[in-house]
Amino acid sequence: MCLLCDLKSPAPEAPRPEHVWSARRAFVLAGTAAAAASALPAVAQVNVGEGSTLRKLVPADELENAAGQQYGQMMAEANAKKLLMPDGHPQVQRLRTIARRIIPHSAQWNKRATQWKWEVNLIQSTQINAFCMPGGKIAFYTGILEKLGLTDDETAMIMGHEMAHALREHARSRVAKSNATGIGLSIAAQLLGLGQLGDVAANLGTQLLTLKFSREDETEADLVGLELAARSGYQPRASVSLWQKMAANGGGSGASFLSTHPSGPDRIRELEANVPKVQSLYEQARKG
């Protein structure tokens, strides 16, 4: 669950937090997304297969708009509670630098990413948590950086992993499956219609932050995130050290990330097996 879900709205006479947030939403990586649009197509080195076709039952733009509204509300509430770290904070600058390096490689996995208004923010919280909502809305919690003592390479692996969930449209697939189950996929589109499923997407609210991805989704995000980070010049072996740290902190308090991203030896072995596949991408990026 998100720390901000139960935050109260400010008193009527106080400035509305969304107005405050609108005034300081300076970090929209449109330029970086434009660079991604002009990048040459790349051949994937990891194999994750095709995405779920069921996701097409939910209009992508409606889900992304819903996510953007929810994200804006969360950031406004965090700002009103003085939990939103300022643009000049060193850790915010660090996260945004990593994002600028990764985003140009995102279009390989989802052409829609070139149109996303990417945002990266940092919320003060002891939680070990981070997420990327549909449409490229990213947030980290200070707890995940501080409690795990993450290096830039390890932080890039988390960011790549979370971005991969959005790029592979795992939330879109989860929404479609949850609303089509029990009706029969062959008649789901006829009975519900794209518009009605779109209404479901538009009314998700905080559910976007509590969706639990499948083991297959998690494996995809691990591998796509690994490749994204490697292409951006981040050490692939950091994916292994990251999840070793996660495993070591699995019993700690506030490990919200681990409730939806369970660690374990199988996960680490899968990453170890794929590190050699992207090592040359990392080396090439470092030379460039």
C-alpha cells in the first residue's frame, strides 16, 4: 500500500496542493523522449516474447491519463505534507540523471514511450519502494535508496525494472484480465466494449499502485530493465548485487517493494544467466 493513500486534503482556505504542484512540475523529460524517437531501432538481447494481446481490450491512452491524474494527486499531497523532495535535492538530481540516460532506449520496447511526459520524483518515506505508472510517471521513496545503500548502477536497475513494467504494459494487461475473467475472453470485447473497459481504466485510482504482477511479468521486467540499464552504461552485474541486497533486507520493516517484487535465488539465477547477454551493450555504452 502507498504511504500517501490516506493523506488528507488541505483545509478549504489553504492553497490547493494540485495548484502548488502544477507550478513546480518542471521535470518533464519531453526532450529525452524526443531523442528516443530519433534513435535507431535496436535488436533486443534478452528474450521476453510478445506482450499479452489481452491488454488491447483496455485503451492505452485512457489508462495512461488515469495514471497521470493519480500521480499528480499523489505528488500534490506529498508536496502539501512536505514529503516531496525539492528539485535541487542531490538524490532527486541523481534519479533524474539516471532517467535521462535510460529513457532514450525505451522506444525499442514501446513506441508510445516517445509521446510520454516522463516524470521522476522522490518522496520522503522509510518505505523500501519505487514505481513507474503507465505513461512514464516514476517515483522513488527515500527508504529504498538509504536503507539499501544503492549505487548508481543498482538504482538504474530498479528504475529500468519499473520502467519495463510500464513499457511492457503489465498494468494494462492486469486491468484487462481482472475485468474479463469470468465472462469469457471470446465475448469480453462484445459484452463490455472498449469504451466500458476504458471507463474501468479511468476509475482505477490508487488501484494502479496496488496491482500485483505475475511471476512472468516480474521476470520480463527484470530482463528488460537489465537491458535498458546496460544500454545506458550501467553495470549489468549490479542487477545481481541489487537483488542480493533485497534478499538480505527481506525481513526488514517497510519493505513494500518486496511485497510485490519478491526476491529469491531463482530470480538471482535468472539475472546471472542474462548478464552475459547484455555485457557487450554495457561496454559499448561506456566507450561512447
